[in-house]
Amino acid sequence: MTNEKAYEEFKRRIRRKKIIHWFQNLLLLFFIIVFTFPIYWIFIGAFKQKGEFFHYPPIFFVNHFDFENFQRSFELGGAKGVRDSLIVASLNALFVLILALFAGYGIGRFKYGGPNLSFFVLSLLFAPPIIAVMPLFVIFKNLHLIDTYIALIVSYLLINLPFATWLIKGFVEDLPEEIESAALVDGYTRFRAFWKVTFPLILPGVVVATLFVFVFAWNEFLFALIFTRSSVRTLPVVLTELIGGHGIQWGELSALSLVATIPSILLVIFFQRYLVRGLTFGAIKG
Amino acid sequence: MKKRYLIILIVLGLLLLTTIEAQKKLFPDVTITAFCDAGHNALPFEWYAPEFEKVGIKIKLITAPFANVYEKLKTEFVAGTGAYDVIVFFPLYLGEFAGMGYLKPLDEYAKKYNPRMDDVAKAFAKLYCYYGGKLYTLPYDGDVLSLYYRKDLFNNPEEKAKFKALYKRELRPPVTWDELIDVAKFFTRKKGEKLAGKVLTEDFYGYAFIAQRGSFAYAWWLAEFASRGGRYFDENMKPMINSPAGVTALQRIVDVMPYCPPDVLSYGYEELKDALILGRIAMCLQWPCNWKKGNDPAQSKIVGNVGITHVPGIIKDGKLVFRAPMPCGRVLAVSASSRNPEAAYYVAKVLSYDKSLADVSTPKTGLDPFRISHFNNPKAFAEFAPESEAKEYLSALRKNLTYGYPDLNLPGSAEYIDVLEIYLGKAYTKEMTPKAALDAAAAEWEKITERLGRANQIKIYKDLLQSWKEAGILE
Amino acid sequence: MKEESLNVIVGKKRFARWMTLPPVLILVALVVGPLGFLLYSSFFDWTLTIPAPPKFVWFKNYVEVFKDIRFWNAFKNTVLLMILGIITQSILGLILALLLNREFKLKKVAITILALPIMITPVVIGFNWRIIYHEHFGPLNYIIRLLRLGSGASWIADPKLALISIFIVDTWQWTPFVTLILLAGLQSIPRQVYEASNVDGASSWQIFRRVTLPLLRPMFVLVVLFRTIWIFKIFDPVFILTGGGPGTATETLSLYTYINGFKLWRIGYTSTLAVFQLIIMNIVATIFVRKFMRRGSK
């Protein structure tokens, strides 16, 4: 008799678990819809014709997929935008990667500069970029660097280097020193120990840091708005140029926005497995 | 014998051809960077690029969002890199840009390539092109507000009868501001009610206006303020915006809001234009480009029914007094740090004179007439509307321009106007009463004047008042 | 720790210096110039809309900031966004992370999709939400009306709502970030912990409160850290969506600084505002280090 009761109890528990599981899936689906809807909206916007934007009721589905908007947006500066953004973001990511790797390792492993340097980097992390715009503007103006790639790459260094350094420092700190000591005992030089032993182990963190730095530089707007004119035009600036007061070109804007999002999406897809681990690599060992 | 003549003829012909070719290339292959606000008003630069190439000028076009034109230009002027050669901007900034030496005086170029300033509407030329006695800009877009109304609704016998029964007078586009409220109220109907014989499928409203800060929203308040004799400042730079005239004008807008679409406070240029030409409102004050777009079947649902007349005013001493604000507008100028000023001027002149008629009469741009030759040419505007309508349109514009009221043109004008629009907004949302809002704005204006140097501002404003009087705008 | 000979220590120090000094020097060089400019110019009355030269005014700018209603309004807006944002995003992010922490099909796909909002250019997000928030033609109001939840709202034009609209956009973009970090934390909790608690007869809720949350504490610290920094400096979406309006309802500190700098060209005052923000954020940074980062030199 008790066996039957236990069995009933068991079945009931399983059913309950299944219901909860389905409810959780539904909730998750709801969230996914909510978080994807705006992206979907840009997507269909890229294929809408002019009249379809100011239509009531709003148009939720498009049945024509021509690339007119994309073409037009490229003519209107999109091509240059993609090129310049690529140049600036890649170069910036490269420089930051190298510099942050060295600095992060030095501070993380050897406590170089003590708590003061560490706090200096941290406080730079906390500083809002807007405070640097006017001073840098005046400085660049006097150095005749307005509207150059250098201006952007250098300013982005200011924003991204502290962030990347701090991230990498964290990863390095959580790596036990013994691993490197073992390599040293085996006769490795310090640099080789770093390169052959430490670096591969902190790779997820480095990948994530570089990814974020690239995306930050690719998406950066404020500095680009003020420091560039016509020789250098990154995507965020080109996008705003499509926002005329007497007529916003929504179709071209949506199309170019999609194009602007592609690199970031690709990066996310390729480095997805690093994202979750790398973001918290250093912080996990509470 | 004949052969020799033939040879001479051929040689002469070839000589002629080469001189023509040489003449065509006026400039030694320069690149001129043009700056304009983004959107349809930058199109002419694209359209005529091939023609400019024939005379040796390659056009490179940079645009910026409408609301950021000031920062973009000012940033470039301060940096002084010569990145822009010919620029399009709003005359609102003329006082500051010319006063700070950012623009190149154009008088000597005007002697070489005549821009026919005598052909430009006197008010516009005097107010928006000259500063300190020198020519700094050429007109590009002649903005002035007019009253637009749905002809079909106002001419509908049913509506006319209804109105007469209710208000004991004829239905007509409001001639005074008091009339405006009545007419707006009359035409505000809910979905399902009848309008001009048809049943409405969505709510309909009597009036709408621009409320968005940074979109020249203050002009909708200025219309009544100016018609009541209001001025921005008195001779000692004391703000007069909070005078009884100002408060009445602001109260009027607050009073008409129940008869405007519920989202009216988010209205910028696009929204107001759509409200009229997509058939949601009965009338509004708007720029001249609204007429072009209202008659363009590709954009509008009210083709053929776009009525246009002078802005409402007040009755003073038995006479009707009205003032049409001239907000925005566009002028072409040459940057003082341009490396090719003459070529830049050439581009400006072609756009301001040679091509201007084509540009202002097409619905593809938002550019509006500003030359007497434009006003006298209704045929050019008949591309999409009957000539009689074009005549009505042009005469309304001319009338409004004759009684136009200019934008404030002092150093810091962008700041004064921004503050004013912030406080107008607070009155619209009922956060403050009209009087409190305008008093606060006036107090801010005083602070700005102090900061910019009162003595200097007084001097510049006095000159401004003088030129306004000469242009016949002020008594 | 093993004892190290003098040579080893010197070698170590030299290596550390060789590795770290160049990047640090570059960073310091980049900081010194602008910082010096900020501090210096904050003592001047210097406006570029009139041809007058800069005037030395001691601490007048600093006093003016204290009396500036618009500054305090911007400060209030920014702090409101921070508090609302951090709390909401933490809770939402946690819920999402818990949902994602189960085993189910397409888990990787779900995570990838959810990571997208983080990567999109803020400028794009700004104008995209402008369409979505459009009172008449926007899908949001349309859906609200469809579901009979109301008649739609004036998201961008209503001063009482505008800041909430910015908050919604910020939450939409960054909750996935919180989720990813918390998810990593959840995934690093070994199963034995749960099994042990189960054996002890604890209920799910108790496990969650007494075991999971405390173990997630370092993740939450990270989350609060980044969200604090990033909301404090928020600029792009506000600039594109509302421009600080209606009126000054959504004027944040960054935007107000930008307006003073590049619309009003009050260089001296802008620098003073910058110094203020630096001081505020330095205080916040110090609090953070003291209270939360007790592990070594992190």
C-alpha cells in the first residue's frame, strides 16, 4: 500500500516538475521575444519603403526583400563609414590588446606600482568620457590632429586601456603563481614563462577583453562626433547624418544599422563560448 | 579658292571650341566640401555635382542632423581646419558666426559673379544676408510661416452651415487669434462623427503646432507675440518676452491644446507636416514647403485642398495687424578658413540664383521661394498643382514675408532660444503657468546677457533693430 | 612563499618594470594633458561665443555649479537612472540567468540571441527606439492598444515619462549583460553544493537564499560596478532619443556637460562640471575599493 502511495506521490512530483519546466520555458520565450523585437524591427525596417514607416497600423511583416536601402545608404556615406570604423576599431583593439596585456600582467603578477597604480587604473575606469572631450578637442586642434584616424585611435586608448588592463589584471591575479614558478625552474625566461604558460591560460579573458574593446571602439559616438569632419567618418556619425530634421531616411538608416551590427553579431557568435567564462574568469574565485 | 575659306572656317571653329572649353573650366579642378543639414535640402548639391565638375569643381557633401548643425559648424570654426568650404546654415547664427569672424565677406566675389541680391525679397536680404554692412551670405531657403487650412473642409456647405449656426458668423480661415480657438474647437471631432459629409475613421483635430525643443518651436508662440507688438528685448537688452503680449500668446497655445492631437507635444517638423498632409488636422501654421508636399500625390492625402493664407493677427485700431515669423531659413556662406573661397562662392551663387527657381519649386526639397523672380513665376510651381493655386500660394508667401518677423540674430542666439523653448515647454505641460514660465525664461535671458557682456549685446542689438526698421519689419 | 635570492628579486622587478612601464607611461601621458587643461581652465570665465579673452575668476565657476538648478536636475536624473537601472537590471538579470541555467535544447542559441542587445551600437538603439516609441506610428503603442492595456503613452514627449523611457531602453540593452555575468557565476557553483543542501533537507527557496545568493555575491559586485560606471556616463541613447528633452526632463550629467561645452561653448564652466564628475566618481571608486574589493589588491 505504501508503495502505491509513494508511486502516486512520485508521479505527481514529476508532473509538477514538468509543468514548472514548461512554465519556465514560456517565460524564457517571452523574454527572448521582448529582447529580440527591437532588433527584428530594425531588420524589417531595412526592407521597408518610405511610406511604410509612417503607416497606421504599423507594418509588422514585409514581403519584399530588395536591397535598395542598403545600396542607397552606402552611397550616402555608409561605405566610408564601414571602412573607417574598421580601421579605427581594429587598430585600437590591436594597440590596446598589446599594451593592456603587458600592463595587466605587470600589475597583476608583480603588483607593479602598488595599490596606487591599481587605483589609478580603477579611477580611470570610473571616469565618464565626456570630461575628456573638450580638453582633447583643444589639444588635437593645436596639434592639427582634428579629423584624423590618430585622433580617434588615441582617444579610444584613453577609454579602453584602463578597462582592458583591469580585466586582464583580474585574470592574471587568479592564476596561481606556482604555475609560472614551475616553468622558471624548468629554465624558461620570465618572458617565455609568460608567453608560453600564462598567456594561453588567460586566453578566454584576453579574447573577451579584445572583443569588448573592439565593440566599444566600433560603437563609439561622442568622440567621433566632435573630432571628425569629412576625412574620417565612422559609422555612428554617418548614421546620425541620415537623421535630417526635415526628413529622416528611416529605410537607409535601418539598412546601415543592420550593417553596423554585423561585425558585433559575428564576434558574439564566434566567441560565444568565451563570453560567459571570460567575463567572470577573474572574479569567480570570490 | 573655296578650299581656303573652308580651312579658315575650320581653324576658326576649332579656335572657338577651345576657347569655349577653356571658359567652361573656370576653376583648376578643386574639391569643394559642402556642409548642409541632412535630408532633402542637401539634394541640390548632389543634383548639380556633374555640372559643377564641368567647370572644374568637385563637390564633396557632408551633412549633419538638423538639431546638431550649430555644434558641428561651431566645432569646425573653433578648430579652424578648413574642412568645410561652402556651408548652409540658419540665419539665426549669422550674428555669432559673422561677429566671430568665421565667415568670409562676399562683397568682392559678388562683383565678379553677380548673385542678383536686388532680386531677393527685401526683408530676407537685409536681415539674413548682411552683417555690419558687409555681405556674408546668399539666400538658399526663404522660410516664413503661413496659415494652412483644408480647403475642402472650409468650403463644405454643410460645415459652413453648422458653423454659422453655432458662432453666428461665416466660416473662414481664422483672421485673428481669437477666431483660431473657435475654428479649432469646431473642427475637433471624434472617430465616428461626421466631417464634411464623411464618417471619420479616426479622431480629427482642429489645430497643431511644433513643440519640440530645437525645432524652432518658439516661432509658433512668436506669431501672436509679434502681432501684438512684442519684441525680444528693449533697447537696453531687458527681455520683453514676459510682457502681457507674451503671456497672452503663450496662454493661447495652452488654450488650443485640447483641440490638437494628443501627441502634439512631441511634434517636430516631420510630425506637423504629416498631421496636415495625412489628413489628421484642419489647419496649422507651417513652412512654405508644406504646400509643395501637400500637393505631391506621392506624399499627401489632401492634394488639391491645401489652402494657404496669411497668419492670424489682432485687430488694432480697427486694422488687422499680423506678423509672420521667419524661423529657420537657410543661407549659403563661405568659411573664412576655406582654401578655395572663390570656388566655394561660385557654388553658393549658382545654388542661390541660377538653380534656385528649380529647387524651390520642386516637392523633392524643402526649399522655399525668396526671390521676386520666384514670386512672379507661378508656372514653375504648376508641376503638381493648377497655376491658380500656385498663384494663391505665392501671393500668400509674399504677403507673409512683407509682414515677416525675423529670428533673433545676436551672439548667443542659440542659447537664448533654447532657454525660451525649454520654458515654453513647461507651460505646455502645465508644469508652470504661462506667466511664471516666461518670467523664468526672462530671468535666464538676463543671466545670459550678463555673461556675454551686456554693453556689447546692447550695441549689437541696436544695430539689429536699425536694420529691422530699414527692412520695413518694425515701425 | 619560497625565499628568493637577491638576483631573482632584481630580475623580477626589472621584468615587471619593462612590461608595465611603457603602457602605464602612455596612459599617464594621455591623462596628464587633459586633466591639466580641466583643472586650469575651470578657474577661468572663458566663452567662445564672444570674442572676449578668458578671465581669471578664482572659484566662481565652482560656486555657480552649486547654485545651478540645471546641474542638480541633471545629477538627479542620472542618479535616478542609476538606482532604477541597477535594481531592475539585477533582478531581471537574475531571473533570466536562473532560467538559462537549466538544461534545455537550444540553450546556446538562446544565450547568443540574448547577448545581441549588448553589442548593438547605442546610436542605432537610440533611433530604433525612437520609431518604437512613436506615439502614433510606433509598434509599442499599437501593441498596448491591441492588448487593451491602455491607449498608448507619449513616451518621449511626456516629461513625466521620458526618463522612464530612457530607463527602459537602458534596461533592454544591458540586462543581458547582467544575465551573462550571473549565469557564469551560477554555472561555476559545483553541483555538490546543491546536493549537499538537498541531503540536509533544505527547500529550494532556502537553498537559493542561503547558498546560491551568497555564492553569487562577487558577481553582483561586478554587475553593480559596471552598471554604475556605465549608467553614470550614459550619453548616446539620450542624445539621439530625446536630446535631453522634453525640456530638461532627461538631461543627464554627460548631456548637460556636452551642452555647456559644445552648444554654449562655456569652456571654463564645462571644465568645472568635468572636475565635479571626476570627484564624484573618485569618491564612488574609493567606496567600492574599500567595501567590496577586500581580496588582495583587486
